[in-house]
Amino acid sequence: MAPGFASGDIMFAIAMTEPGTGSDLANIATSAKLSADGTHYVLNGAKTFITGGALADRILVVCRTAPSTPEDRRAGLTILVVDTASEGFAVGRKIEKIGLKASDTAELSFTDVSVPVTDRLGDEGAGFSYLTHNLAQERLSIALGGSATAAAACSTRSRTSRSARCSASPSPRSRTPSSCSPNVPPRSRRSS
């Protein structure tokens, strides 16, 4: 999978958010039960606001493989890598957005989807620790990237606005310097 991911031949998405739970992973209801022979999980549930969910080839699904405990509400979460060609997987509504139109956002559903045990990411029940270890860095990099993009956009708008003011030629009768050339002294009249 890693070579296909690196080359862009395989598109991935991560599915955490669920209808009614928001970003509180402790309330995840999507469940995966290990089969009697221990070869695969049976996945059931729904996800929403999944970036890339409609176009992904594989989806990292955060699901509950064991109940939480009073001491740790986030215990029992596991990440399964689901092939979107699997029977029982469906893409629901594509969610309209204001921006980032090239990146789809969708609702997903899983009905008795069979996921091989070999497609479990890491250890069973360790999903939350994996997410907390990597999501903070990802969110920070997105925030920094967004800030840099916003700063660049503001700078471009400022240059464009200044350029438009500067390109307007002053009236031949004007005796004042251009607002774009603050270091040019005003022309003085010759005394006769």
C-alpha cells in the first residue's frame, strides 16, 4: 500500500467523524466485531464530513472493537483499512462546501463490511493513541499552511491594489507626487 500511496496511484481517506458525535472520538459508535474464526472483522456504522471519501480507494476507519471503560472512554478504538470496493461499503451524500471544490467531502456507510485482520492498522484497541500521536502534528501543519496561504493572498491583493493605483497616470496639471512614489519630491514652480 505504501508505494501506491507515495506515487499517488492509491488515494486514501481517514474516517473519524460520525453523525451526532462531532469530533468527540470517545462517542464513536461504528463497530467492528471479530469473526468466529478470527480472520476478519465485520464493520457496521456511518461516517460524515469525510474528506476524499467519495474518491478514495482505501479508507482508514476509526471504529470500536471493544467497549470503553469508565476510566478510559477512548479505550477500544481500532483503525481498519477498508477497501472501497468491499461489499457493504457505500458513499452517501456528497456535501456541498464553500471552497476546496477539488477535494470531495462525503457521507459513508458500512453494512456488514468484511475487513481482513491483516488490514488492521497497528494493534487492536490502540487507535486513539495513534491518532493523538499524529493528528496534532497534522492539524498544526494544516493551520500553518492555511496561515501562509492567507498571508500570501493578502500580500498579492495589496500589491495588485497598489499596482492599480500606480498605473493610473497623474493629470498633467498635477503638482503632487504619485502616492506610489513617496520619495519623489513635489515639482516646484520656477520663479520668473
